Amino acid sequence: MKCKTCGEKAAINMRQHKLALCKEHYLSWIPAQAQRFIAKYKMFSPEDKILVAISGGKDSLALWDILIKLGYQADGLYIGLGIDGGFGYSDKSLHFCQRFADRRGLKMIVVDVAETYGSSIPELNSKTPRGKDKPCAVCGTSKRNLMNRVAREGNYDVLATGHNLDDEAAVLFGNTLNWLDNYLLRQGPVLEAEHSGLVRKVKPLFRFYEREMAAYALLKGIDYIYDECPHSEGAKTIYYKEILNQLESNRPGTKLIFYLNFLKAKERGVFAEPEIRKEEMKACESCGQPTMAPHKCAFCRLVENT
Ligand code: Q46
Ligand code: ZN
Ligand code: ZN
């Protein structure tokens, strides 16, 4: 297989795009594509201050790398969840993020949940009525609150996350199987702030396959944590990813078509907009962030319960 641009030996063959590229041309193709998507979906401009949520995994570190290469002002945000899993998952992931930032002289903000709020995510979870379940619901609530808070306090214009096409297609698959129209309505590469206290969220990698991001990180020499969070094991999204991979291997491009046609259907107004939102949100009595709850937001109730 030869590179389509220079005819040298290809480093990657992307059947879904009918495109093979060598290392050099792949490493310039990915940022150029990312820039095309950033512009097409009006994610942000060079004047905007971007906060990138980083986990130490390949996607978020590749995203940060690409944004810096494209000349954007992007700082990193690492949230220390205090997840051990028997091999120090959180400590390890912090180490990869810190090394990435230090080597490139980038600004990284670290919020350690246990240091700031007195309990780690598994500890906060153990004190809830469903404390024996996985901590993912508590983790999600906490991450959303903290990402928004840091972005607002630091005057960032936009929060960028490293979700790739496989992540997005798997979530879409689950939302569609269960016909969760409220979730479908709020799924997309750009989530506008529904309230002045919320920051815009964007997913610049949403059109890249997971495999393309792994290849980018590898060829670019980005060191990242290979281990997944121990609580991700057995998650439904992993099962959905496997099913989508089977479909993809028979018909390359299936995931991309599934997701892009969903976005088109949304644009055509297939999903009705609910009447609620903006006006009904109030400031949390504790942290001041917008919430639909009557007094305190879900995160403050979690933290104050302990
Ligand atoms: S939610 Fe659950 Fe993830 Fe949090 S506890 Fe781990 S698997 S990190 S995206
Ligand atoms: Zn080439
Ligand atoms: Zn709050």
C-alpha cells in the first residue's frame, strides 16, 4: 500500500476514506482535517481561549497536541478522580498529562477532587444510596460540574473534549436503541451554552475513528496511558462499540454514515425541542452554577452529604 500523496510506503490505510498515507503525510492530514471540521461546525476561532479536558488517554492528549499545532490558545484541565483500581489509575494518568504539558511548556490546571472536597469519587459514591454500584454516575456529575466551573472561572470561551467517532457513535447507538429523545436532542459535536452560567462544549475529534487517533498518537510519539479506567469494564458503550466494529468491518464507513446522517436528521427537525431549559435553571445556592434542582446542584448535594 502506497501513500496517496507521495507514493512512499503507507503507514496507515483508511478503508472508510479509501485513503492510505505515509507517516509524514498522515501527521499533517489529521490536523488539516481537524481544522476543516472546527471551521465547518463553527467550534471556535483563533481568538478564543480553549480549555481542553485531558485524561491522559490518547484522544485527549492528541486533541491538545493538534490544537497547539494549529496555533490555538489551549490550556489543559486534569481532574483527579482518586481512582486506584489496584494499579493507581488516577496517579498514572496524571503523570502522563503532566509529562505531556511539561515537555511542551503548556499550562495545565489540576483539580484533585479529594483534596478540594475531602472525598475521592469512589468515596463520594460509597456514601450515596447506590454506593455499591459503579461510581460512573457520581463521576459524570462531578466532572461536568468541575469542568464548567473551571472554564467559567478561568474565562475560557469553550471547553473541548476528546470524544472520537467511536465514542459518539456508541452513545448514539445506545440513545437510539432506547429511543432517548432528550439525550438525542442534546447529542452533537457542539453543545451551545443553554444558560449564561454554562460554557459551550465542543468535540473537535468527533469525525475521527478511534483507530485514527491511536495511529496519530503513536506516529507523533505521544506517551499516553493505555489502561482504561477500571470502572469502564463491562460498560454498555464498550459492548456497543464492539457491535459497531462488526458492522464497520463488513461495510467500512458505517459509523461515520450513522453519525453524520443523525446530525442531518437533527437539522431537519426530526427531534422536537422541549419547552423547558434556560429560564427554569437557577443558580445553585452553594456553588452558584446553573442547575435545574430547586436549591443546590447535584454535585454540591453529593459533596455536602459526606
Ligand atoms: S465515568 Fe466511570 Fe469513566 Fe469515571 S468512573 Fe471511570 S469509567 S472515569 S469516562
Ligand atoms: Zn506521503
Ligand atoms: Zn452547586
